[in-house]
Amino acid sequence: MDNTTRFLFRMLLFLVATSVVGAFLFQTLYDAFLTNLLLNSLIFAVLLIGIFLNFRQVFILRTESNWLKSFQLKSKNKESLKSDLGIRKQFEPLLLLPMSKMLSESQNKSGKFSLSAQAMRTLLDGIASRLDESREVARYFIGLSIFLGLLGTFWGLLETVASIGDVIRNLSITGDDITVIFNTLKSGLEKPLDGMGTAFSSSLFGLGGSLILGFLDLQAGQAQNSFYNHLEEWLSGMTRLSSTNEAREGEQNISAYTEALLEQTAESLDELQRIIGKSEESRISANNHFAKMNENLSLLADQMKTEQQVLLKMANNQKDLFPLLDKISMLATTLENNSDIGIDQLTKVSIRNIDQVLGRLVSELSSRHEQLVKDLRSDIKLLAKTIAASGERHDNKDT
């Protein structure tokens, strides 16, 4: 005997016991029922509808429980939900329809059933809200039965008070026989008694119906709680198998989303710390490079000053040589034009050699000057490229 069958048996047993008590009191209850046939029939109809709704809740749970057992059996046997579509359509769940779709998709993708803690909590909350909604109508009929009983009570009391007032107003004892007065009083009290009967009978049936519906609602609620607890235990077992990355032990009060967010934040902080450390190392390295660059620039500036002084000296020497060369050139021209002057051959050869040596010296000085300028330009270009490359390397390390 499963849980729903046990609660159904209790409900049927209670209805049988109530029917037995009603059978013993049938005549009294029948007379009370006839005092106000319309109102008491309405209360009795509310009672029957409430009984039907409570039994319907338990029968729905029975269908859901059968579907869940079939689903658990198939999951243990590692069968696919697609392999038994006929059974699924025949026993289509109502309360567990979202869970059916979710687990079906989970099996189709991974071949096994698994749920995260957050998904399980969402499913259980949705099922609990559906169970509460299904009980709201039955609870409304309990309150409606009490309301109709109280309505009949006040209605009967109003009739009683009005009838007693009419009897008192119509009662007259002047010149009449006491027997006639008593008969008039007795006939006048029939309406107040009918009103009292309406009040007490409607109160009796309303409170009795609410008592019956309350017990049935209690059993239906216990059946729903039992079904919910069984479902929660089963889903918890599935969640433990698939919760390796969802939650840590001892942190059940933190949601999976919050925990994942905290882990991501911690990883981001660690990464930021590493980036800051690398940036600090890059800054120190860049400072060292700049210090070495400053030293190299100082050495290069000193070298350029020295070379500039050498160039100035060479330029001054060239300026000093130009007048001498001019004189030698003029002398050579004069010698060529005045070949009749008495100069021996040896002197001519010496002068020509001096002229060649001085020409060679001038050309060498010019070439050395040009080479020195080229060297300075290449050194300056190399220095500019070095500074640019160092700046780019520093920017890349910072980014």
C-alpha cells in the first residue's frame, strides 16, 4: 500500500463512519433539513463539491506518484524516455510536467539524469506552489460551508425576532376566552419556531460540513506533504551525483550563482594581482633601461663633443692649409710659365711631390670629415631607434 492509497483509505473510512452516524440520526437530521430546504440543500451541495475536490487532489497525487515511480524505474534501468512515448502520453503528469520536460532534455543531451542545486530548488518551489494552489479551492469550500451555516443562523434569528414581534403585537386578552388566547399564541409561535429551526439546522449542517471537509483537507494535505518529501529526497539524491562544481559542503545557505560569482571575483583579483606585479617589474626594468640609456646618452654626448672639437681642429687646419696651397699653386704656375728661370730639375720634382702630398692630404681630410659626419648621423639614428623601441616595449608591458 503506497502513501496515497493509505490516505484514501483514511478518507473513505471517515466518510463511512460519518454516514453511519448520519444513518442513526436520519430522522432528526431529515426534519432539520426540511426546516429550510433551499439553504440546507445549498450547504449539502457545497459539502459534496468539497468532498469531490479533496478526493480529486489525492487521485491526482496518485497519478503523479505512479508516473514518478515509472520514471525512477526507467532511470535505474538506464532506459530512455523516448523509448516509451506511449506510456508517457498515457500518464502525462500535471504537477510534475516541468520536471518531466527538464529531465527529458537532460537525458537526451547527456544520457543520464542530473540536476544542479539551483535547478532542484526551482523545481521544488514550483511544485510546492502548484500543490498550494490545488488546495486553495478546497479550503475555500470549507470557509463557504461555515459562512452558509452562519448565514442561516442569522437568517433564522431574524425571522424569529420578527415573528415574535408580530405575535406580541397581535396578542390581545380583552374579552376573550383563555383557550382562544392560548391557541392564538401557539399558532403565532410557529413562525418563530420555524426561524429557530432554520438557524440551528443551517448552523448544524454548515459546521458539520466544515468538519468533514476539514478532515478531508487535512488528509489531502498530509498526502501532498508525503509526496513532496519523497520527491525532494529523490531529487536530492540526483543532485548529490551532479553537484561537483555547484556548491561546497558547509555553504548550503549561499546560492550556486553567488558562489560562482565569488569564485570568479577571487580569480579576477588573483589575476589583477599578477598583472600589478608584472607591471611593477616592468616599471622597474624600464627605469633601469632609462638609467642605462641616460648613461649611454651622456657617453655619446661626450664623444660627440670630442669629435666636434676634432672637427673644429681639422677645419682650422684646413683653413690654414688653403693659403699655403694657393701659394704653392701660384708658385707652380709661375714656374711653368717662366721655364727660363734657373731652377734645376730636382727642385721641380720636389715641388711637384709637395703639391701631390698636399692635395692628397686635403682629399683625405675631406673624406675623413664626411665619414665622421656619416658616423655621427648613424649613431644618432641608432640612438633614436633604441629610444623608440624601449618606449614601445615599456608600453606593451604596461598594457
